Amino acid sequence: QQEGTETRTETGTDAGSDTGKPPLRVGMVGYAFMGAAHSQGWRTAGRVFDLPLNPELAVICGRDAGAVRAAADRHGWAATETDWRALVERDDVDLVDICTPGDSHAEIALAALAAGKHVLCEKPLANSVAEAEAMTRAAEQAHGRGQVAMVGFNYRRVPATALARRMVAEGRLGRLRHVRVAYLQDWLVDPQFPLTWRLRREQAGSGSLGDLGAHIVDLAQYLVGEPLAGVSALTETFVRERPLPGGPTSGLSAVSTVGTGAVTVDDAALFTGRFASGALASFEATRYATGRKNALRIELNGERGSLAFDLERLNELSYHDGTEPGGHAGFRRILVTEPDHPYLDAWWPPGHGLGYEHTFVHQARDLVHAVAEGRRPDPSFADGLQVQRVLAAVEESAEKNSVYTPIAA
Ligand code: SOE
């Protein structure tokens, strides 16, 4: 999304409903998988939730004029650009949503903040700690001017994980002892799967670590309510050479291949960690867990109880109340579809569950509130930087064959 000549195409496509509320005009950079997911979020949030501002799908940007036009038509964006710099400077854009690979996050976010825009940036925040620090500094300065910058850790927005956070904060688990997290996918099992951008260090920063590990580090720290103090790690690249994409991408893959190239990121990352309060944590991030499609699993064990969540059953939470008398105690399923559960008062009657896409609707909802109130969003760029520091410590520890590596505060 760095190059290209500016094109502006106004189509008058559905850019949001006429609610009479002040608009929040979104300009989005990128239109692949995450672009589609974020579009869905922006399109739906104001129709389901009663928001203080009305999100408008104002402009979408991508380098290929034909492809971005098709994306605009499909997802309901009013106009297109082929140069992100032009998008960032537009007067009719209030918020820049960055859905590009990690190598362009810092440059786009810094330019957008300098141009007075609010920013939403996909995870991981950046490809290095230095970039994430610069972005966080810029976001802090921009906050003084009333701007808001959020990083897109959407799994905080599953009603069940938000309920888990509430239960931990209420003290239902007591003091935490164990945090057990795994994010398991299997789309790289086939050695012929093409070497797309997620397998290139210069574009993605790291492999499973940044792509999946960033999610589970954020989710674990969010649920526990404090940052990790240090980690010991192992990483591995199982398949070191893969076919190169020969054409456009499709989902996570590419439509054709030509020749081969070197994989420059980790395929899997395994690490243990310690929270300052004393809880021990284990993390596993891999795209080689045959049969596991999008299995993000987290279990918390505390002195008074335990909670477990699995993204492949995202409307449920398992809860064991350790204070119940022994004979009848055990894990029970909480069906997280009640109106007093997070986000659910605006959705369907009890038992009518939600899915992956709704996390992006909730993300848009929460960001609109933060913008309207001028407050720091959760998670902020500072939270994204902290996760970046954990990822860097994991890589450092793995290089030293799992030496315990503290994380700078
Ligand atoms: C691919 O592993 C991927 O699309 C990630 O990039 C996303 O962050 C995750 O939500 C789903 O899986």
C-alpha cells in the first residue's frame, strides 16, 4: 500500500445509515482478510449498538485500482484510493484503520497521527520494539490533541473472554496460580502451502509468534490483569523452503505458485512465563497443529476456582467454583448468550450465539465510544508496545536456547 498514483472514485455506495448522529468517517488501508473483517465491524456496529457517532465507510485503499474497487463494492465503501498517503491526508477521513502487513504499520500510523486522525492498527502493533515505541510516543502526543489510537486485539471482544475478565476481576478465581494458553492452527502443515507474506520476516516481523502469539500474550495479560515479568522460549521452523506465490493471495493462501523461497520466520513458538503476582504461564503458538483450525484455548486456575475458554466454542465458558462442596463440584458450562453478559444486550435472544466476525463489530463499537469520550482505548498503543516487548523477549530467549529473559516495564 506504499506506492501508486492517487485515484479517487466516489460511488455513493452504502456508507452507513442516516442516524442523525455526527459521523466518524473511516479510511481503511488494506482489503484482504483483515480488511474484510474490519469492514464488517464498521458496517454493523452502528446498526446494532446505540453509538454516540455514526461510523461511515468513507474510503478504502489498496495499490491495485481494480482490486480495491471490487473490495469497495463488495464491502460497502464509498470511495477508493491507491496511495495510503493520499488517504491519510483526506479531509473527509477522521479515523485511519490499518489492515496491512506489519512492515507498514509504523509508517502509516505515524503519518495518520501527524495528520490529526484517530488510528486503529491491526496486531501485532509493529515489527519491532523500536517501531512500537515510536508509535506509542506519537499516540501519547496525539492523545493530548484529542486523538485516540487502538491496537486490534479482537479476542478481548468475545463476550465469553470479556466475561472471564469480569469474573477474574471480581475475585471469583482468587489468587491465580496457572495460566495455560495455546493458539493452534494447521494451515502450514502442507509443505507445498505457498510462502505468503505471513512467512516473511521483512513483512510480518515474525511467524506464528507475532501472528498468533501476540493474540494469546495480550489475552492472557488482559485476563490476569497484569503484564508478564519474563519468559523462557523455544521456537522452530519446520519447513524451511516453500513454493513462492505466483499471483494474488486468496484468504491466507495464494492462487498459484512459481519457484521456491526460504521461510524466514518461526513456524511455532513455545514459551513459559511468570507474572509478577507469582502465577506461572505456558504459551504455545503454531500453525502445524493438524486438525486444529482456529483453536485459541486458555485456562486459568486460581485458589478459589478455574475458568476455561476455547475459541472454537466461543459462546461458552467453563467454570469450576472451587468453594462448592466436594460431592457436587465440577466444571460447568456457562452459555455466554445472556443480555447481562458483555456486549449481548444488543444482540439476539439467549441461546442465539455469536461468531468470529462479531469481535470486529465489538471492536468498532468500543473504539467509537473511546473517540467520542476522548479517552485512551483498551487496548492502547502502549498495550501493543508491551506485547511487542514480550515477543522480543521470546525471540531473545529462544536464540539463547530458552534462557529466562525479563521483560522491560
Ligand atoms: C492467521 O493465522 C490469522 O488470520 C491471524 O492473522 C489472525 O490474527 C487470527 O485472528 C486468525 O488467524
